[in-house]
Amino acid sequence: MSWIHAADVGDLDGQEIIGVRKEGHDIAIYRLGTDYFATHNICTHQFAHLSEGYLVDGCVECPLHQGLFDIRTGKAQGGIVKTDLRTYPVRIEEGRIMVLIH
């Protein structure tokens, strides 16, 4: 496990979600108020990039089929999605969003 610099806080200015690829991992980074979260960026159902979806009440909505995942826990929120998302711990260091990859 290692902490990687995934993005800068400023990268999310005016956005709630961005997608990055770091060290072979597709990561979605979310801003919810003043908090930051990270999940695997690929939907567990249709393999769409969740960073192209929408953030609704702390859940990311897949752009292909409107399946919802809680960005804090990765839990699938019923409906068509059954498999949870991988989540990653996040910390902010001097304006850098650090993600713990495991």
C-alpha cells in the first residue's frame, strides 16, 4: 500500500468529480462540500467511467444506467447494481489530494 498524489484540490474547482489514472489504477475523486473521497472509477455493472456520471446526495450515478454507489462507502445502492465499488482513503497535504492505493 502506498499514498500517491492523485490530483490537486484546484483540479476540482467548479467540478464535483474528476477521473485520473495513476500507477495503473482508474480513480474517481469526488468533492462533497469540503470533503474529498476516492473510489475505483469503473462501474461494477457496465464498466462505464463513473467520473462521467453525476453526484447526487453523496452517491455517484453511473452515466450508462443510473445505478448509484455511495462515494463514502462504495456500497451499491440497489437497483441494477449489485457489486460494491472499491474505495480508497484520502488525505489532503498542502493542496494535494493523496490517495492510498492497496
